[in-house]
Amino acid sequence: MAHNPLEPTPGQSTSARSTGRPFAATLHMVLIALMLISFALIAQQSSQALYHLGFLLLIASTFVQIVFGNVPPETDFRRSMALLGMGLGIVAVVFALGILLAPILANLGR
């Protein structure tokens, strides 16, 4: 019996888009494109507003890329969002600890 190419194979995720590309793999490519666009906005010299937009876009896409760099490309939308939330939560906790501990650690050196 021939296998229907539109049906998932036993090991394949059923949440893949019709192109066969899972959500996480698509988001990886979108994040890289956003980072390239943000670099172009930062490099332009005609508008300070575009510079600020590029800078904010670079910061946001970098944080999401840091987290999504650890998400397997074959992950579906639901699992990707769960891992993104958990990863951004971890990043927030690390930043908060750094802000809270910086004065204490600075006073240790005095």
C-alpha cells in the first residue's frame, strides 16, 4: 500500500504546516530576518526614529532568539510557546537577581 504524502509518518508531528515546516523552524528564520532588518535600521543615518526602532527590535529579537536557540526546530506552536514563556521567565529571574545582587556584591569589595 502506497503512503499518502499528505498524511504524517508515524514519527512526524501532525502540527506541521502544509509546507511541512514546524512552527519553531519558521520562527527561527523570522527572528534571523528581524535581526538583519534591525541592523539595517541601526546602520541607516537618515532618521533617529528608525534608529531607535531598530535598536528596540534588535533587543527584543535577541532575547527571543536566545531562548529559541534552545528550542528544537521540529517543535510545534503550543510547545514552542510554553518553552518561550519558561525561557523568558528564566531570563527575567537572572536579570532580577543581577539587579538585586549587584549592590551587595559591590559592597563586598570595599
